[in-house]
Amino acid sequence: MITLVFLAVLLIPVGAVAGILFLVFPRRRRAVLRRSALAYAFLVPALLFGVGPWLAARALTHAGTRPMDRVLTDSPSAYGVPQEDIEFRALDAVRLSGWFVEPSGKKPVLVCTHGLFRNRVEVLARIMPLCRQGYGALLYDSRSHGASERAMVSLGYHEKNDVLGAVRYVEQRYPDPLLRPGVVLFGVSMGAVAALQAAAQSHSYAGLILDSPFSSLERTVADHSWLFLKLPRFPFVNLFLFWFGKMATIGGGFLDSEAAMARVQPVPLLLIASEGDARIPASVAQSLYDASISPRKELKVFGKDVPHGAASRLHPEEYTRLLEDFLADLGP
């Protein structure tokens, strides 16, 4: 359906010109119809596999928070949790906005990263029950989302710099290593991939929680192209990845979560997935679980009633207990 709408919008000018010619030259209507058919036969594949991948790549790299999330006004204070409005810089200097919740004692601080088209409010309800128990949290808007600075969206490649910038903020806030709370990286969907990519090149964290991460950019684009557009892997996916890599300035290949997991230090790991996720199958989390070298790792797969990233919304009590039990073993 989306593909048909996309084509219809792009081909309306051609149809309009053909209609005018059909009316203006009644004696040449057969020629007009024949040439219009030839034009459509050429333009449909040209638009679908030429302009289409470019437009899709541009739309994704320039993505931001969806309208329904922009109007959300929830904050930690709405949950009875004191907050501090903060700004900090990503590792590549992009300005990011967020909230900081002070931990009690030396309980860990959760650095929380939301998914594509969302903002920091997405992770709010997941984390507030933990903050009421004394855990700290840094919830922020990823680049180009919410109140943060506009920058190219890359589905986790550059967003890892946002995560690393948040970790650096915690370190600078607590300059004395003896008094510094531990950091737990927590992410949902694209945020989970960003957290994983950050974890693969940092050692400044004590735990890793990944909710609905994808496996690789190539596989995810192929799966989503078929799921939403019913487009075959070739040539749309290849062309999209070409333009996406150019626009997002991704170097050294595309995102590969399994390769990143192999480089993650052996800290406690919690992976969350669901059988009802049509966008990212639960087998992805299983593969990441198998790739982890952590001696303490856990995989929780929710049922078929849970779509992508919705476990906390549909099973809030079970989700909270899952995080509580995981964090309880990390220390104070």
C-alpha cells in the first residue's frame, strides 16, 4: 500500500500531462495512450529503484521525533522523582538535552537511549520505578530528536557518540573515581544498537541492557523494505544502503550488532525481545546472546502479544521485576 501511494504521488504529473494531451489532441489519442504507457513503463522502475532509494535514505537520515511524541510533556517529576534539566555534548560535539536523576549512595546510573522517531519520554516509564528505589538515570534526546541538536541520523552508528557523551557526562559529574556510581547502558530498538556500539569501544560501564536491538543494518533494511513496502532485496536495498552510507557518512562498513557484541567486555548483559515483534524477530536477540562472552547473561523473550519494543507497556510489572533483578546483582 505504501509503495502504491508513493508511486501514485510521483506519477501524478505524468498522468496530468497525458490527460491534457488526450483532450487537446482527440485525433491522436491512441498515440498519446501508447506513449503514456511507455512513459509509465520506464518511469515506474526508475522512480521505484532510482529516486525511491534516494528519497528513503534522505528521509531516514533527516528523521526526528514523530508528531505524536513531540507533544508529550511527561517528566520524572510527574512520577514524583526529582530531576535536573541538563545539556551535554556527544563525543562528536553534537549538543544533547536530557534529564538527570541523582542516584542514592553508589547505586548505578542508567544511561537511557530511546528509539528512532521517539524521544527521551519513551524510556521514562521503564526507568522511573527504578529511580524510586534509588537508582540514578540520565535520559536524553538522541541527535536530531526532541530538544537535541539536528544532525544526521544513522540508526546507531553516530548515535553511539551520544551514548559515549552521556557516559563522559557522568564521569565529569563525579570526578572522584572512588565516589563515582557505576554506569549501566540501557537502550530500546535503535537506542539498543547505539548502546551496544558504544559498549564495543568503551570500558566505562558496569552492565548492558538491550531491548529489541536489530542484527545488522543490511538485514534490517531488507526486512523492513519487504514488511512495509513489499520491495525485493535487490536492487532497492542495495541502492538504499549506498545512498544511506553516503548521506550518513558511515565509514568502515555498516552496523553489525553481532560483531559489536563480540567486542563488548564481559559485564552482566540483559537482552529483551518478543515473539510478536514482526520487525525484529526474537532470533536476533538469541544470536546476540550466543555471541556474548559475558559469564552472566540473560535473555528474556516475551510472548506473541508483544510487538516491537512494547514489553514494558503491555507487561509493566514483569518488565520492572526483570530490570530490578538484573540490577540487584550489580551491587549497591
